[in-house]
Amino acid sequence: MSENEKKYLAIVEEVDIDNEGVVMVPEGTDAAKQTVKIVYVDRYPTEQESKQPAPAEEEVAAYDATAEAQNEREEAEEDEEVVLDENGLVIRYRKSFTAKLIQTQNPNQDYYTEIKNYLLSYKGVKSRVSWNYDSFNKGRKKLVKMVIRGKTLVMYLALDPKDEQTFSPTKYFQFDASEYAKYAETPFGIKVKSDRGVKHAKELIDLLMASLGLTKGESIAQDYHKPYESTEQLIAEGLIKVVGGNNAPFEGSTEQGAFVEAQQKEQPITEEPTEQAEEQAEVEDTLPIEEPVKKERYVNKSFAQKMMASSEIIQDWYDDLKNYALRFKKLKSRISKKFDSINKGRLQFVKLSVAGKTLKLYLNMDIATTDPKFHCKDVSDKKTYEPVPVLIRIKSGRAVKYAKRLIDQCAEQHGLVENKKFIGVDAIALIEESLAK
């Protein structure tokens, strides 16, 4: 009997439990008639609560869902390792999906390899490994995402986790991840911890593909196992980011596990530090000055570089809006140094750019025709944006909806006709091709 069950029995009635967790029934009591429904709780009730009837099944289900969501939040926090340097300053290791896969080893790599090959055996399904996870898509349709949480491989599918008629919770033990924006399209979460978990994962994949009319094709299984690498090696390869307490790149001591990135090479000392500089170093509580640092020339990142460095959410918004704009006839996209421009001949239709954590959409329309609730900005005073003077900043799912309405409005003003046979593109794959060139 588990500890949770003991707690619940103590709540239901005042009973004694021996060392092995067995309820000790008083003499004269018919034990055969005592049936108790176990409900998991995380605390003992107050005296007033103990007099209340047992919770209904709906309430228990709601509690379980809340507890699972809390577990997900805790696991997400565990993904970021936190240590202290010799001065007591916070250092965070932010691991990419690839780094986690390299360091998790078996059996997770076995499970991952088997499931990935099974997914890719379906016609038209492609994989894209980003910083956070491995995504499997069919065109623009997001099918599955695989991540590693702590020591567990977790798979998210584009299925309804609340459909308990089709997906028995006692079999798949699924949880609902729809509250997280990055899993809104793949809310059905399961943890793969055994061979049986792999079997269930394949069953769910088959059900998902069948609902979309996808069939298997000829495929060659590949080995996705990766040899173990140390944290130092992964930092040098850029697969683990080391940041300080303020999310800035860490540049402190490396003795407690934080490692300066490979490109920060030592330079010979050319002059002794001044007395004023030493005093300033003591005030700022930094490492002693050993050498003058040459100020590097700042180089502006291109649109493609910024997009690849952006979060998965921004990349998803970009992919969604680009395809939404391209669905009109005779439109073409061109990725330049600063923008992704979508035009029809010489007509500049829309432009997309990214700044920090914000995706920006510029449209060829009059600011006076936009709805005030969209909070658009007139940028016609800048020569670069004269052809596309209306700016809307994309920072949420609601802003994406507003942007789509503006795209439709702009297309109507210019007489653009929707292409009913339009086939979506993989916007991030095109970005990667642009960078490769």
C-alpha cells in the first residue's frame, strides 16, 4: 500500500495501520464488507473537512489534471540546471533537446530511435529538430513533438486527451498539455518509460495517422543514437547555453562547473591594470583584470539568423503567418538581410521581421482602415516602410488572429484572389536553406 493510500485511509475514517500498511480492523467488525475507494490527496484535512463526504469522481478527475499540470511545470523547471559559482552567483545551464538526448543515453535513445523511425515511415512526415524538441509535421500540420524531461522521454500528439472513450486513461495515462502555447496543437502528452510505453506510443501514432488519412511508405530505418559527451564539450559546441542570473551570457569563474565558451580565447597581457581600474573591479565584485579586452565590432544579425535564434513559439507564428499570406495567387516570398518580403510582381504586399521576442508584420494598407483594437502603428515616416506603412506586433495568439484579419483586409484592398490549391511551405526549412547558401 502506497503512502498516498495510507493518507487517504486516515482521512476517510480513523483506522490503525500496521508497519506493512495493512488496516487493522477492530474485533467484531466484518472486514469483508469494508470497501474503500482510494483517492489521491496531498495533505491531511482539517477537522471540518474530515466531516465532508468523499469527493465526487468529477472532482477527483479535476484534481488529477491539476496535479499533472503542476508536475509538467516542475519538470520544465528541472530542465534548467542551476548551480552557484565561487562567488555565490547563479549560473544556469540551458540544455537543447540534442544535448539532453546525448546525455540521457539508453534506454531513452532506444525508445527515441524506434519511435522516430516509426513516425517517419508514414508518407510525407518530416522531422525538424529545434532547440526545445523534435517536431514531426506533414506540411503545415503539426503531428507530434518529442522532448526529454529530466530522465524521461515525453511525446505530445495532435489528439484530444479528454476523449477518454477512445483513449483510456488507465491504459495510456495521458495528460492534457493544451494550457501551454507550444503544445496547443499537440496537447496529448504521454511519458515513454518502458517497452510497453513504446507500444502504446505506436498505437497512438497509428490512430493519429489514420484520422488524417496518412499511410505508410517505404522507409529505411536510421540509427539516432548519439555517443555521450560531457557538459564542457556540449557548451563548446553551442548545445548548452551558460547564462548568469540576469539571463546574460556568463563570464565568471569556471571552477564550479560553468565554462567560458570556446570563442573567448586568452590574449597576451600588454599593460598592467591601473590603480583606478583595480578599485573599480573591487567595487563591481568582478574577477581581477588580467588583460585589456579588445572591443569587438558589432555585426547586425540577418533576418534568417534572428529567426533561427528565436523561440519555437515565434517560429511557429512566423510559419503560420507566412503561409497565410502566401495563399493568394501569384505571390512570392523573398528573404533579404532584414525581412521576409511577400510581393506580387512590383506590389509589396507584406513584410515580416523579428526583433528580440517580437515578430513584426508590415502591411501595404492605410492605417485609417484598421480596427483600433489591433493597436497598429503608422510607420510611413520611415522610408523603408513607405510601401508597407502599417505595423502590428505579434506577441500572443490573439495578435496572430488580428494579423490574419489584417492580411485578409489588405488582400481585399489590392484585389488579390485566394489560391484554393495552395500547398503550404515549411518556413523554417526555407530559413535554414537561406543560411546554408
